[in-house]
Amino acid sequence: MNLIYLDNNASTPLLPEALEAMRPFLCERFGNPASSHVFGRQARKALEDAREKIAALLEAQPDEVVFTSGATEANNVAMFGLAGPTPARLVTSFLEHPSVLEPINELYRRGNAITYLAVTPDGVLDVGKVRFHEDTRLIAIMLANHETGAIQPIESLLRALSVNGNGRAAVHCDAAAAAGKMPISFRNLGVTTVTISAHKFHGPKGIGALLVRRGVKLHPLHFGGHQQHGQRPGTEPVALAVGMATALEWSLRKLDEHQARLLDLRQRFLAALREHAAPVMVNGPVEGGLPGTLNLSFPGCKADALLMNLDIAGVACSTGSACSSGSLLPSPVLQAMHKTGDILHSAMRFSLSPLLRVADIDEAARRIVQCVNRLRQAHDAEDGSIG
């Protein structure tokens, strides 16, 4: 039985071109980029070339790109680096990834006030209800949601901030779920910081980046080196940076092609499930979100049982964020979207890759239909025996 991977929002397979680009810096050109000899100069040039490529692809300046170990570190660096002295007011929503919400909770424990923005049933921030306090210092709003694919109205939120809030407040945008899957212009987005993570777009694990607007100085989390202007000290992972730049370039160069393919795969997949496993409920935008993300509820099934059955059937998916996949609690994202009861407790996330074949999608749908119908039959039989 071939395994079918539908959990690409958790992680993606490494692009072969990225691996080949990394190979020389894992073997022959292994120098420390801070060293002044030829090995170090080779490494430094590759590192800065990667930084320049990533900056150009995201419409940023090279000195605005700070390499990190991934999105979790980048989000922590941004949140704690921008929060400033206590007390302050921070604004976010329950749509955010745990690597933003948990720093928010820690900042609350330190004495800061937190405001949570309202969310529509489609998983989009309710701009009509946004009200910012004048003492707002930091706003954390993602670009696209990792569970539903809903794209957030950043421009409208910034406009509301300038009208009824503190125009000097910093705005952090977690774009880990969006990078490589939609165009991102740091220059035009208007935020203070942006997070991306390489393994979300077929790059290597262990590296991400924080884009930091020129003139903004973050209070560092780490000390002991002067690399990257002291904002993230430590020896930079040259091979990983090269792989990240290669994968991001591939993703964005073929973006229109990838988006069209993902939309076709998504529609085919959803149509098969609706035909043979109804009722199937879509959690999030039916149109206009990330084309490769689909959050579905299967009333009559428990998500944890369905997840286990699909794993046995050779289909890899998830019930939410990989960082909280060990939790048996309902998704905070779906709860923020006002999902309750069977819809909440039967929700599954399927996230696609443009590398998937049509045959993979068709076979995955067939296996999911079998598992869903079997679990529903067992559920109905159990209800009947109890009655």
C-alpha cells in the first residue's frame, strides 16, 4: 500500500533542487561565515547571496532578513522583541499559531493587557468590529491561517489602526503558512515584522527568517555573538540558508502554475468526498483562501478516531496545527470561528502540495470515504444499541 501525504501545512518534502544547492556547503565549502580565510569567505558569499535572493523574492532589503531556526523562534523574537516594557496592550486573535499565542500568554503573565479580535464563521478577522485602544503597542496578525487557509485583511486592519488606534504600534505578521503559496511584498504589506519558515515550501527544516523593517531595533532573546546585527546571534547555517532561498525561488517562480494545480486538486478532492461521504462541511473560505488547504468536518465521526483510521489506511493528514497535534482538545481556531458540537469534534485538515498527482488525490479520497462511512456505521450501530 502506497502512503499518501496530505499534511503539507505541517511540513513539505525537501525539493531535490534545494538539496543539490545545499550539498557543497554541507561537504566541501563547510567554513564558518565569520571566518576571514577562504573557507569562511566562500561561506559568507553563499550566505549573503541567499539573503539577497530571499529579500528580492519577498520585496524586502537584504539587511531586513534575519535568519532563525524556524517560524517558532522568529515569532518569539518578534513578540518579545517588540513588546517593550510592561505594562502595554497587545492585540491578537485566537486564529494565531501556538508559537504566537503562547508568547502572548507569557506576556500577559508578565503584566500586559491582551485584546482578542473577533472572528467570522469563515475564519477571517471581523474588520467591522475592530477597535484599537490608544495604548496599543503590539499587534500580532497572521497573513493566512494554517488550519483553514483563510487570508486575513491586513490592509483593512492597518487602516483601522490608523483611524481609531495608535499609529505607532508595531505589527507582527506570521506568514509561515502563506510564504511560497501566495505573493508577499514586505515593502507594501506595511507591517513591522514578518515570519517565514523554509520547510513549509519544500525547503529544509531548521531554518526560517524574520523580516524586520529598517530602523526597527528588536530586544534580542539571545546573547553571545554579533551576527545579524546582534538581533539573532550565532553561527548562521549556510547550507540551510542556500536551500531555503532555492526552494522559495522555485515556489514563487511557478506560483501561478502551482496555484492553478492546487485549486484543481482541491476541487476534485472535495467533489469526491461530497459525492461519496456526505455530509461534508467546509470550515473556512470555500473560495479565496490558500488553494492547498482544506479543513473539513465529517459529522458522525470523531476526529481522533478518523485520524487513526486514516493513518492505518495510509493517508497522512491532521486535526490541526502540528505543534498541538498531540492535544485531544478541540481546535482553538475552529472555536474562534464559532464551530461547535459535531462540526468541531469531527474536523480534519488536509493540506496539498503541487507535487501530488491526480491519482494520489483520487486514491486518498477513496480511502477517506471508506473510513468515514465505516466509522459512521459503527456510530449509528452504537446509538441503536443504546436506544
